[in-house]
Amino acid sequence: MAISSLHDPLRSLEEGRWFKLICGASFQNLPAIRTLALVYSLAGADCIDVAADPAVIHAAREGITAAQKLQPVVQPVWLMVSLNDGEDPHFRKATFDPQRCPSDCSRPCVSICPAQAIAFSEHHSGVLEERCYGCGRCLPICPIEQITTRSHPATLEAVAPLIRSGQVNALELHTQVGHEEAFQQLWLRVQPLLSDLKILSISCPEASGILDYLTYLHQLIAPLPCPLIWQTDGRPMSGDIGDGATRATLRYGEAVLRSPLPGFVQLAGGTNAHTILKIKSRDQNAEHPTSTLSGIAFGSYARSLLQGLQSKLEAQPHSSYHLEDYPALLTEGLEAARQLVEPLKHIYSLNPGKGAA
């Protein structure tokens, strides 16, 4: 089973070939997480970002280990967890009372949910919490407006031992403009773990005053004992909607690149199969090309590519949910993942000045 050539994740960042899979800060479907980690590790991912939940981390680590057993020369894969400094759409889940749903409701919430996290059956009605990752698409579509969200906070204490033991290699801090005090409090708790990290990432949505806020964050955290990534989260959890979803993160990424902020810049939020094509087009036409981007993170779109595969796996009689036990399904999943990974890993470097093909 051929895979990408061996690369260290840090080298991928330096060369503009960094690929991060985002499983979701609130996504807790353990069989699906194991499958995603297995397939994208084989396809050449550098980093897998998961919820700060020991069970989720264990499932992702199982998937990475399974990939390494299948292909001993698979490149190193860093496992990242996400933490937040306050209310954040990545750290929430939908909730509603199915008993209040009218009997004649067409249930548009079911069809619009990209994670198949809403069901009405004899076994379960309502939100399947382990599948919900907080995208919020069901909220405005409910005819009686009863769907709300509840916070699903992540705790550093739950994952600190896994960081110290090396099972988790990277940390991502989610913040927003105006969260200075909240970020300071989170940072005080994170600092003792910095020496155990391969890399630190800061994710912040675009907003008025964003560059001033990121500058403040850098002044607060510098100097760091590890490299830093700025994750420009342009349009969170929207990559599976359409090709236009990627425009916001490109615009945001360009703004950070033009700033004097040190560190790697990695796109996220709305990224999909069209992202690299749009980067190439802008590089050819823009006054300030995006050629020094370091990488791309793919979330909802990357997960959607394997959603049908996971359904097939779970439909197998007496399934262990171990994809490697079903070679035909594994091949199918790997082919789908490579369609997303290989243009970045093998065809196009976001930073042609370093290691371009």
C-alpha cells in the first residue's frame, strides 16, 4: 500500500505542505474518529486535531497506530487537542425536546445535519450527542424554533497527563477578539505544559481589530519553546457547503501574512477541494500572493468524504469498527482521502520557495 514519502510535520510546515485533519472540538463519535485517524494518517496527514476528551484521544491514537502497523514507514503524525477560553461555536452541541416536535413536521433538521446527528426512531429521537459537532445549521431551520445549543467545554485538566506522556503532541487555543482577560487565564494554565509540545496553534475567527488582537496575544505568549501556528478560521465548519466557503479564510490568511506577526499561517474554516485551486489563482493575480502559507486544515469537508464509508463499516455483521479488517473498504477510504491530501503533499506547495516540486 503506497503512501506519501516520509516527512516530518515541522518540515511540512516549512515547505508549505502541512495537512491537518480537524475531527472537531465537540465531535465524540469514537468509531468514526478511529477511522478518520487511520485513513488520513495513511494518506499523509501531518496532524490530527481532536476534542480534549481522553476517550476521543485514545480512539485517534488507535487509528494512528493501526496506520503505522499497516505501513511501518508512514510519516509521523502529531495529535492535537483544542481548548477554548470562553463561548465558542466549536465547543457546543445542539439540543431540543423531541416530544415537542409536531407529528406532521417534515423534520428539516434531519436532512440538513451534515453529521447525521439528529434521528427519529424507535431506538432514539433527538440529537445523537456523540455525532454533533456544533455547526448550528439546524438552529434556523426548525419550524417551531425549539433547537438551541449548550456549551461543551473542554478542560485542560482532562488532557494534561496525556500531553506530559507524549500521547498528545500539540495544543490549539481557540479565542476571539475581546477575550484578553479570558485568554490570559487560560494561558497561565497552559504554560507549564509548553515544554512537552511539538507545536502550539492559536485559532481566532476574523473580526474587527483582529490583527491588533493577534499582536497582543503574541506579546503575551512570547517567547515560546515551540513553533507557533496562526490558524485563520475564516468560515468555521462550512467546507462541505460549497466552493465559495473557502474565500473568507483566504482573505483572512492574506491579512495575517501581510502583518509582521511571526509564526506559521495555516488556513481553516471553509476549506475544501477548491481551496488549493483558489490559492493558485490568487497567487497568479494578487498583488500580495499567498505563496508563504504553511498549510491547510480540513474539517467538515474531510470528514464528509468518509461518512458513507463509516456507514458501510458499521453495517458489517459483527463489525469491530476496525477498518483494517475490511481491505476493500480501506482501499475505498484511502482513495477518497488521497483526493484531498495529495494535491497539497505531492502536487502544489503553498511555499514554492522552500522544497517546491
